[in-house]
Amino acid sequence: MEIILVILIYGGFGYALYKVAKSKNREPFIWILIGLILSPIIVLIILALMPSVQNKKKLKRSKTKNKR
């Protein structure tokens, strides 16, 4: 029974890491992997404090619009 609880808790932290990484335009699966290796709580706090990254697709589109 305890193992199921641990799996559910890690799954919840994995989902939280995925959502926060996605909202910051970062690679979510890399952050989930880091969270599994280290502590998911610490990685979630670090990720939440990091600034958002501009999306590369949006950046390329804005550069091409400025050239015209």
C-alpha cells in the first residue's frame, strides 16, 4: 500500500513539474528526469523561481517581420 502512495506522490510532483516547465517554455521531460534523480520538491522550487524563456518560434517570426 505504501508503494502505491509513493508512486502517486511522485506522479503528482511529475505532473506539477511538467506544467510549470511548460508554462516557462522549458523542456518538461528533462525537468521531470532531474526531479526523479534529485528531489522533486527542490527541482520544482528552482524551476518556479527561474524566469521564462522566449519561445524560439515566436522569436524567429518577430525577426522576419522586422526585416520586411
